[in-house]
Amino acid sequence: MEEHIEKFPTVPLFHGLEAQEIARILRDAEDVPTEPGQVIIEQGKSGEGLYVIGAGVFEVVHAADGAESVLARLEELSFFGEMSLFDQSSAAATVICREPGRLKRFSGSVFHGLLDRNDMVALRMTYNIAGMLARRLAKVDDRLVS
């Protein structure tokens, strides 16, 4: 996926990072080729890291009471699995590949190693994730209030 590094600065997760910083952390990430129907994250199981979509289409699906709901459709340069970096509880939804794709997977151990070394890249990524989660929470609050 290295040939697509020039697109990664547009990923909200990497906001504020320099191109060389993004390239450095991409080298530590695992390339994950995917096929339609492949389950990347399974609801109820512990997550394995943060995924950035290099190509393809993925759906976030939640199952409850025997029914499935598609919560989101994610495409190139979106990301998912960020909660597994901070919380080892089970995944709240399943992520399924719908079109052939490529992912970059950042394992929790690699990410925590960066944090332990006070690496500013990991700290900026954490800040970006916190901002995104705050915006999601505000949307949920708005829906509950109205």
C-alpha cells in the first residue's frame, strides 16, 4: 500500500501530521488485503487494532434481537477499530468487507509502544481520535434530547 501514501494526509486520524511522520507510522502498520464477505472485526469479540482503509468498501453492522442494521458504509481513507486502542472490551459491531480492498492495521502494541516513548505522532493521533469520539457523543446526545 506504500504507493498510496500521498493520500493518507487527508485521513482525519492523521490531521496535523507531516508526510514523513505518516510514512513512518505506515511502515509500522500491517498490510491487510481483503475480499468481499471477509469479516474484519466481529461484534462481541475483542478488537485487534485500528484499521485505515486504503481501498475498498466496508460496512459496519450491528446485530441485536435477531436483526442486523447497517450503521455505516466506509470507503477509502476512512478508519475504524479505534476503540480497541484504548479499551479491550468486545466490539460493539461487525465490520465486513463489501468490495475488494486494502487496509493498514495499527496494532495496539505498536500504538502503545509509541505512547510509552512519548512519540508526538501517537499523541496527535490520540488527540484526533478523542475529538472524533467527542463529536460522535455530541450527536448521540442531540438525538437523545430531541
